[in-house]
Amino acid sequence: MRQRNTLRSALFAIALFGVVSAPARSRADSVFGLSFFGVDAFAADARIEGRAGTGLAYADSVNAAVLHPGQLADLRRLTVSITSRFENRRASDSNGTVVRNGLATPTLRLGLPLWNQAGLGVGFSALRATQWTIDRPFPGDSTVRETIEREGTQFVVPMQFGWKIGSHLRLGAGLWAQFSTIRMRYDLDVPGQNDRDVSEVREDIGDGIAPEWSLGLDDLGPLSLAVHWVGDHDQDVSVRQRGVALSNRADSKRTDSVPGRLEAGFRLALPGTWSAGVDYQVQRWSDYRGRRFSYRDGVYDPNGVDAQLEDEVTWRVGIEREIERVGVRESFPIRLGAYHRAWHYSLEGSQVKEWGVTLGSGVSLSGGRARVDAALGYSRIGSIGDNGVKEDLFKIVFSIAGSERWY
């Protein structure tokens, strides 16, 4: 009977994944999605988002939305997690402000405990988004309209395994199946010459598999530590170019060398149910080898020589008061966080910088077998003075996580 219930729960979870993941296209437009590899589109679980993304050294027995595979070893039941994020972006430059609203691609996770000391996990989420459109008069001739449209998303399907050895050591390994499409369209609408308008389209369609490893040390006194690495990998890319103004219209293929990502973090237990954590992340985009393109001073060239990319570095700090039972009642959790990121490229000669603050809380359901969490966040990306453009981001993140006995 127990096996039958577990099978029924697994089938329900798989069906739920299929339904929710159907509308997979990300609609969170960003002016910074026009350049290079776009913006970070990953929507972490709202508990993690409430701590500004801090969570490498945290443990959670209810949630399959993990930051590294070793955390799956904490699961005690088959668990499903769904996260959705609404974004309001306000991009400003010297000419004015453009406002875009949208829902980011949902993050879905399924976790299965094994032998009370290990766990398997699979999921689906967006990693980066390249979504923005410019429609303006052509410089020097206001009768001609110029349209530059860029769209596309990089998705990942992680397949992970975590193992807990003793009471302190957690190990993890996995594979990230990544696939993406980046499409760039350039149009000139010339009055009276519709059949001869300049129209250029470039698509890069790629896929690859990246390995990952993690190591965690829990409860060394008040301190927990974790390290996570997603390895360097190759992506096979199909290139499609079309348009009357392109001399090379033939399809081609290439292989991109995509840099790995290293993360490390610690969690410090504080008096009561409080804790604080710090996470560090670096991705060596300076080692990237692949697509070459440029967009400078209003001119897009799909075959231009690319600028030197920069290493992307992120620092996060978070603090949390966990749910505490007082008599027959439970207190609400409190989560606060802040982060700073130096992006993988420069605009106007200065590296793009981003910072943000977050606030979150949640409720426990079904005797602790499920949880609903929410987080609010504000971020500032870029600077008009340094980069010629800035973007204010307001986001609301909701997530629900529950075990088989809950659903």
C-alpha cells in the first residue's frame, strides 16, 4: 500500500510538472536583455529569495527547490515545489523611461528521498533572458522606422543526487541539461518600399550538458559551510542567418566554450531561531569562447568583433527568523537580505553593477508538511552616468512546496 501511494504521488507530481511548464517562454523584458547574454532570469524559491538568494549552507526537509544537490539529502518525503515571479521593470536613459511588466518562467522542482540519508531531484527553470525591443526613427531620416528586437531564454533541466554521510557531511553531484535560443531581428521600414525593406534575422540555437558537484558541512557548532561548482562545458550551436542585407545567408554550426560557476557560502546560527548567511558566486565569462557580435552606438552587427567579457561576481547576505511554535500557535518567519553583482560586460566603458534588497515571510501548512512563502524585492541595475542607462526592478515571488502527504 505504501508503494502504491508513493507511485500515485510521483505520477501526480510528474503531471503537475507537465501542466505548469507548458508556458515556458519568459516575458520578463529588460533593457539589459539586449546586450550579450542578457539578464539573470532564475527564480529561486521564495524563502531563498526573501534572503536575497542566500542559502547554500541552509537545510530544508520540506522543499525540493535546492541551490546545490547535497541539500536533497535532507528530504524526508516525495516533494514538489513551484515558484513564480512577477516583475515590474522601469528602464531609463537620457530620452525618458520605459515600463515593462511580466511573469518570469516558473521554477519547478521534484525531490525524492532515498534511504533516509539521500535524495534525487529533477527540475526546470530559466537561467538567463534576452528579451527587449527598440522601435525608433532611423538616425538622420525620421520618415524611416528602425526596429531592433532581441528575444530568447536559456533554460536548464537539473538532474541531481545528494548523499548525507554521518551527521555533518553532505555530498552532491548532478548534470545540468541546458538549451537556449537567442534571436535578433533588425528591420528598416522605408515608406513606399515595403518589398525592399532591410530585414535581417539571426538565430543561435544551442544545447549542452554541464556537470556539477557540491560539498556541505553542517552544524559545526553554530557554523555550516557549503561549496558548489557547475563545470565548464561545451554547447553545440546552430546558427541561422536570413535577410536581404546579409551576404552570408547559409546556416552554420559552431561549438561554444561556456565557463563554469563557483559558489561558496556559510550559515551562522544565532540566538533563538535566528540565523545569518553569506554567499559568494563567480562565473568566469572572461573565459567564454563562441559567438561574436556587437551592438554599439545604435548599430547592430551580428558578425562584429565582441568586446572582452568580464567575470561576473555576486555577493549575498541574508538573515532569517524561522517559524517558532509558541503554545498552540506558530510565529511568522522573517527574512531580510541584500546583494551586489558585477555583471559580465561593460557599457559606455564601465562594468554594469547591480544591487538589491529583499523582504520575505511565509506560513506552514498541514502540520509542517507544506509551506507557502512570499518575497518582495527591489533592485537597481546600471547607472545613467556610468552606463548610459539604468533599470529599477520591483519583484514579487510566490512559492508553494509540499510533501506527498499534503497533496
